[in-house]
Amino acid sequence: MTETEYLEKIEAAFVWIESQIDTWNGRHDLVLETGRHGPVVEVEFEAGQKIIVNAQAPTQQLWLASTEGAHHFVWQDSHWTDTRGHGEFQEVFLRHSRLLSGLEALAR
């Protein structure tokens, strides 16, 4: 994958995260905050916990970390896939978000 393609896929993942947070804030009356700092997106939950997602350009990976664990994703078969077999990025992000928010109702 070219660097341009990689950056486009990272941008799409970041936009998806921001869209999810906007939807959840409206649908579930939450106050979740997002912030972008270069190649990093931070999501802060109401109790102060965070999910941090960042681009790792040298390895063309997408990393996710929270108190629930850390994951590295590679682009494979049109999805960001966990390198240790824990699933696709969106599902892992949703799983972490449900645990940190305490809301099982969070969905895509």
C-alpha cells in the first residue's frame, strides 16, 4: 500500500470514530469528547477513561489503547485487522467503548 493510500485509510478510521462519538452523544445523552493531535485521536469518556487511537506510519499500522488493553491493526482484506486475532478495528473499538461507558447499547 502506498503512503497516500495508508493515510486515506487512517483518515477514514478517524472520521468513523468522530462520527460514532457524535451519534452516541446524541442518541444516548452522553458527553464524550474527541480530540485530534496530529496522527492521534483521543476519546474521553464521562468517567475520565480514554481510548487512544494512533497511526503508526513506519509500520503502516493503526494502534488502539485503553485500560481494556492495546491492539495493533494492519490493513488486510479491506479492513483494519488485529495482528493477534482479536477482530476488526471497529468491533474492538466498540467493545472497548461499551466497557468504558457502561452502555451495552452502543452500536455502529
